[in-house]
Amino acid sequence: MTLLIPSMKSLLKLTPRLLAGLALMPIAFAASPNDKENLIILDAQGVKNLHLEMAEASEADFEQSILALGRIAVFPGNLSVVSSRIPGRALTVNVKLDQKVNKGDPLLTVESRQPGDPPPSVILSAPISGLVANLNIAPGRPVSPEASLLEIVDLSQVHAIAKVPEHFAGRLKEGQKAHIRVPGYPDKTFAATLEHLGALADETTGTLEAAFHVPNPDTLLRPGMKAEFSIVTSSRSGVMAVPREAVQGEGAARFVYIADYDLKNAFLKTPVVIGEQNDAMVEIVSGLLPGDTVVTRGAYGLGFAGKGSVSLKEALDAAHGHPHGEDGSELSAEDQAKAKSKPQERAGPLMAGRSNTLTLFFAVLSSLLLVLLILSLVFRKRATA
């Protein structure tokens, strides 16, 4: 027990030196102290749960645009109405609604009202290729020349009609490009070209129609669909920009999450100053450097992740292959050796509680033994006196 006293004194003498040495040690986390508070470190499962996607910030052409709303319409000349020139009744109908047909395919057979055994009949064929849009006939129904029996629409290309505020009319001209989105395909953009402007403005809404030609090879766009238009009016080169979904916050407090260069699954909340915006991108005036990787999809959810599921110490240990302090600081070679030589303790409140209990138990036991030793020495001296 007497050996404990010199060792305690030695430790007390060494403590100031150790603290001074640690203060001079380089910090592993090279950013400002505030960055530690804004760092979120996730495990692999957390990244999967948030469905995180990232994009690299780069300087490129930035499009200035006008935003407008409208609808998809049939391209002029791409709708054909099928009717019969002779009266009679439908003998057979070979198609159904929304069926795809090719030009020349037989659609239905009309039996004439002229006498005969059997009465004469005529086959009506598809005048164009496309989809059966309206079907107003069934076998046995009467047929008259003025009636529309069915309609066929060719959707390989469509018109998109935008309602543009009339004060933007001076910025529109034929041949301009536009990006179109529809609610049914929110992650898809359709390229379009301005064909013509409306001859008359709508006095009630104060808008002017702008008709765009849109290639539609997969027939995803259907007449009547609502559409959002981003009409390109000009472009600037060498602009730092990121996808719109990467920028979070409101008003003056805008920020993005940058993937850490060193730590895996670590993201730093970084304030930025924004400039112009279009339908897809946001100009970044300051706060980012070319090559920074920003979180796009999942950036909003990342704001609710707190500090994440991995500590800064654990992340640095994994990245650098040697132990660090709890605050992420570098340890001396001696401290690293001690940390490596210690058995790995099982984390958790239960183990922490047991460790504290054992420490208290041994402290009380040592004090009791020391008191007994002193009393024993005192009694021995009295006995020999």
C-alpha cells in the first residue's frame, strides 16, 4: 500500500506536463471548431435509409428561364376521325379503346341498308397509326354518315401549350428551348421547342399562349396532362451551381451538406450564398469550391439526423487506422500505444455502471486498509514503549 503514495505523487507531477503536451498536439479535424458541431456522421445503414444521392459542384453554363404552367395537347394533324359514308349498322368492331393500331388496319365492318343476301358491307380501315382515343360504336348499332365512330390519335409528338404572363412576351421568340415536367413523371424532363405564340392574349388571365413541339417517342405525354414549363431565355457560362434539392434552409439562412473528403459517410453542414435559380439548378455565389460533393436527394432528411449514428472518434479511428481522442484530437505516440494495449470495453450504460461501482469499491477498500495499517503501527509503538 505504501507504494501507492509515490505513484500518486508522480502522476500529480506529470499531469501539468501531459496537459501542456496535449494542448500542442495537432487537431485531426482541420476545419474550424464550429465544423465539429455541424458534422453529421452516419453508418452505412443510415445512408441507405435516407436514400442519399450526391452531385459534384462544378462551373458550367447556367440557363436563365421563365416559368409557366399549361397542358399537353394533340399535335395539329395528328388526330383522325373515322366515319362511314354509307348508312347501315356495325357488323363487327375489331378494336377497343386505347388500342394501338397501324395505318391500314381493319377497324370495323359496316353492313349497308341496301337490299341483298347478304346485304353489301364495307370495311373501314385506320387512316393513321396511333391509339384509339374515342370509341362510339358497338356491333349491331346503327351507323349514319354524320356520326363519329371512333378517333385515332398519333402521340409520337405532341404540343405543349404554356400560359405565359403577357409581360414576358418580349422575351419569347420561335425556336427557344424549354424543359417540361408533368406530375406523372416528376423525375423526368422533356425537351421542347417553341413553335409559335398565340395571336390573341387572354384578357381575363393576362396570359399569352406559347405552343411547344415536344417529341414523345415513348408516348408518356398524353393530351390533357398538366405541365410545368421552364422556358430558356439566356445562358451564362462558368457559373458554380448545384441541383435545387441540395440547397436547404430559407431566406438568408441557406446551406448545403458537403461529403467529407476524409471521413466515410460524414457530411458537413455548410452555409452558402445563392444567386439565380432555374427549374433544376441554383447558382452558388460563395461557400463551395469546384469538386465539392453535395448531398442532393435526402438532404432535407439529413437535417433531422442530429449528430448521426457514429461518433467523431470512431470515424477518425476508422479513417486513419489509429486511436483519437473523444473530441477527434490526435493522441501522442505514448497515448496511442496505451489505447491500443487496453482491452476493448463493451460499451453501454450497464458496463459503465459496473465500472463506476468497482472503482468506488476499491477506493473504499484501499482507504480502509490504509487506516487499519496506520492504527496497527500506532498500537505497536505503544506496546513497545
